[in-house]
Amino acid sequence: MPIPQLSLEEIYGDGSEQQMKRYSALKEAFVQKFGHAPDFFSRAPGRVNIIGEHIDYHGFGVLPMSIDPDIVCAVAVNHDKPLLRLSNLQPEYKDFTCVVDEVAIKGVEWHEYFLCGWKGIVEHCKLAAPCGMDIMMDGRVPKSSGLSSSSALVCCAAMSTARANGQEFQQVAIADLCAKCERYIGTMGGGMDQSICFLAEVGKAKLIEFNPLRATTCPLPEGISFVVSNSLTEINKAAPSSQFNVRVVEGRAAAQILAKKHGLEWRSFKKLKDVQDVLGKSFDEMIALAKAEIEPGLYTRQQLQEKLEVSEEELVSVMLSPQTQNVEKFNVLNRVLHVYSEAARVHQAANLAGKADAAKELGRLMSGSHSSCSELYECSSAELDELTSVCREAGALGSRLTGAGWGGCAVSAVPTEQLDAFTAKVRQNFYAKRPERLAHVERALFATKPGSGAAYLCV
């Protein structure tokens, strides 16, 4: 299906009246900035991953849903000059202007995420003379929170650029393209964020699988709500020193070690799922193989060279990335144990439909996911561990970090009838403990439901 054009009511439901005020304010600010009205609006939602953390880039399926907070861009084609003129409704983000044939992505400022989406469309469509564009953005997805604000912006930029230049995309095709776009800025992600952004449906979670990209509707247990709680600590996963990119390489190292051990053409393996598929093993069997064939503890670069029988130069070329070429130590076994056990949890969660204890079982899987993220993948933080513990004590059936981790948000499955009591307890026992947390609680703690996917609007 192509990216739809929808009304405010179709996207926001009961919240459409409040959203009309927001879009009207964005349109007015656009006119004041650029001197003319926008031609259209593009909207891309954030997401929360119910379960399946840090496994999409290892090839495995995940179970996310889109959320109400989103990125909206007001867009007009600039017919006078071939300029990209970017502005943000939030005053802390500076305006940016450049000529379309002088676009350069040099850092991780907000506008460079827009440029990632723009560049992906221009290169994919081979646009020799892309049009100028005037854009004003309003983002409601908290940055660096684990709710996919950066991916939502990249997706919104790509769909805006496509429409401004007369290009039409199917949802699956542009989702796949946007996953590649973020690599311009140094993020070696797997495609979950972009896929759910375009393929989401109201009221439904999606099992997102890869190679080829596909989405399967998964009914959620009845009687539960999902609550997002922000730890109010942040990390930049695109930074050169990012542990996110190190985890990608550690999984690749595990895949190549296992492939070599079993006589495969190991240099061609990049993802742990590919090794499992070739060997035809279950998740439990792959966990047993990893424990038998990969030593615990940290591998040095020298030890990886010896394990794979390669030179330093070949290690860099077949395993490392530009962002990780200076990393010296790799915790390979713990990473692979997380990946295979987490992939198994996703499979179990996706098959809960019709079970009498589905809600409790989903909660158990979510809490198990957090333990694995914290202990094996080491992508949690003291604040997230504290927050998820508070959430479970407050009545959550399960609670886990969501997103890249090292900060950001937790997601909790909560019995709907206990929602008010739950949020009151979390507010008191986590946010009220520190004034700097309490000051942000209104936007940091909220219930959400599966929302709609990316769309164009004319308001």
C-alpha cells in the first residue's frame, strides 16, 4: 500500500480537536517564517517496543506498536530557489538552510536527521535536480528517550521529500529505505523503528520480521494498558563512541565465530539469525552451541584475530565498522545469549493469543527481557533498573526498558482497572523522589495505545 493521506480524525480519533489547534499553530508559524502557506503536512509517529530489544539488527523479529506522540512537518515546495530551509517550532533548535546540491551530514544536530531522509530519497530516486523545500517541524516524541524520535524524523523527512518531488512509495519500500538512511549519520540499526512507523495500525501491535520485510498483526491480551515512563536520562546512539554500535559488532563477531566453527563461509555472515537459519537449530540449541563454542568474558582484538585466523587488517574489514574500529574489547558470549533468548521471548509473545493467562505471561516475558538487557546486553542504566523495579512494585505485570537503552524509557503492562493507582505510585516512588524528575513528570509518564502509522494530511 502507498503512504495514505488521512484526516485528523482518522489519525488521532478523540484527540483530533486538540490536534487541530496544534496543526493550526504550526501552519501559522510556517506562514510567519516563510511568507506562504504549506502545501501539505507529513506525520510520523514514535514507537514503543513491547518486546524484542536489540535483535532487529541481528536479523530477528520484534513486537512494537506506534504511539500517540509524533513528528509533524509542514512542507512547501520552494519554487524560487533550490534551497532546503528547515525550521523547528521548538525554539531550542536552530534554523538551517543549504543549497540542495551542497547537502552535507557532518554531525548529529536535529536538522541532520532530516537530511538523512532527504538524501535517501534523492539518491534512491536518482533526482538530478531535487526541488527546494520549506519545512517547519513540530516534534512531540521526547528526544533520546527510546521512543524513536530520530527515526520518526528521518521517516517524516523521507516521505516529505518524496511527495515534494512527485515520488510515490509503497509503505514497505520506504520503510526499508529509511532504515538505511540512518546509516548516513552513523547509526547501525536494524529497521524496526522505520517499519512500525509506516506499517502501524490503530489498536494493533505488529510482529515485524526482516529479509524480506513483513508485518503480521498480533492481538494484545485483553484488559491491559501500556504505560511509558521516562527515566529522564539520555544517550546519543549515533555518537562515534556509542555502545549501540559496539553491540552490533559484538553480535557480528558471535555470528562469524559460530559460522567458522561449523565450517561455513564465515566472512559472509553478519547476523546471528543467518547462522541459525543455516544450521537449522532452535533457540535453545543455539544458546547451547554458543556456550560451548564461545568463551565467556572479554575478547581482545588479538584473541578475535586468533579465533578467526585473520590479520588485524582483515579483522577491521570483515567485522568492525568505521564507528568501532578503535574498540579494543568485546563481550561476545553475553551478547549472543541475550539475542537468542530475546528472540525466543518475541516468538512466545507473538503466540499468546487465546491463552487464558496471556496478560500475566506477557508481563513475565517483558520482565525477563529487562533482566537480559541489564545483565547480558548491558544496555540498561541505574535509573532504568530503578524505574522498572518501581513499576513492578506499583502493580505492573511486567516492565522493561524500551529502545536503545542506557537511559530513555521503560514500558509496563498494567491491568487497565489499576491504571490510575499505578501511575500515582510511580509518580510518588520514582519522580517525586527528585525535584528535577518531578518537574517533567506530566510528559514523562503516560499511558498509550497502539496508534496509526505515517501519513500525509491536508489541513
